Amino acid sequence: MSIQTWLFVFIFQSVTTTSLLAAPTVVSKVVGKVGDYALTSREVLGGLLLEKALFPELKGEVVENVSSPEFVAQVTSALIEKVVSLEAENFSLANISEEERKESLNKVKKNLSNNRLWQKLMFTDSEFQDFLQRKQRSKKFLKYKSEAVSLTVSESEVKDYFEKNRYKFGNLPIESFKDSIRQYLIQKQSEDRLREWFEVLRKKYQVRNFMAESGS
């Protein structure tokens, strides 16, 4: 999904701790809102680190430069995650089992125990548990939404795409590409519907990305 800079300073206090999850000492800036809920840059970075810990196979690095366009996109992703989790909670869907929670908890602690940025952000145990549950619930609900929608692509749609994009296929017949074209169009339909749904949620939960609005 395609999703979206300003200057900001993290202020860290010097704290000695032997725990992975310690009292927070980071002063961070509010970068977005979901209704009355304020999303901070500290929370965005923490969510990205959790993502990498849960899915180490994912490519790309956590962008710490909060003035970058990449960080604006990370804020957008965090806002989407928040509203999807809220929607799931409102309908009592995508609940996380104790087994799933423990498995993810152990995986995150193992993968983040020596992470410099994670230690610097210093989340409390309560924050950590809340962020982890939000991420798990959001992903589970998105999977449910994607699978619940039955999408079909007709032969005429496949042929129409082939004819309009012949330059991509050379002189080979349409039969060589039917399956791949159909899969591409189904994927595109799914992404379009999710985008429409996200827009509905954005209005419903009064979502604002201050960094995108600032255009800095």
C-alpha cells in the first residue's frame, strides 16, 4: 500500500537500567491524532521496531530521521494500524489468544534485547503490551477483511488489460499471461477496496497526520 517532514529533537535523560522494558525518559512530539488519542514520534519508532522484531524477514531499515519523507509515511502506517485495531475492538473481532500473545512477546524480547534504539525509547511494560496487542490485532483484522472479500475478474477484464498493455507482453499470445494478469487485477481490486475502507476509517475516527499536513 502506498502511504507518506519536519524537524524534531528527541531529548533523552541518562538512566541506568538492566531491564528490556523500563520507565520512559524520552520527550517526543505529537505527530498525529486519532480522535482524542495523540500519536507520538516515540510511539511510531517503537512500532517500527516491533514490526522488525516480529517479522525479521521484512526488508528495509527503521528510519530514525524524523525529518525525512519516509518517516511521514511511517506515521501514516502507525495511524492506520491504530484505527484498524480500534475498529476490530469495536466489533469484538480479531482477538489475540494467550498463546499468540506469549509467542510474539518472546520473539520481540529476543530480537530487541540488544537493540540500541529500543533501549533508548524505554517503553514501560504496559506500553509495550498495548503496542504489541494493537499491532497483532490490526494485522489479524486486515487479514480477515482481505479474505472476507470475494473478488473475481472476468475474461473480458483480462483481455481488456492485455490489449491496453500489449507493449508489456511482446508478441506472445494472451494465453501465456492470463493467470498472471488475473492475479494482478485481483490484487489491485483488493488494494483499492482497502484504500477505500481506510478512507472511511479516517473520517470515522477523525485521523490527522500533522507531519503530512505541515508539508515540511
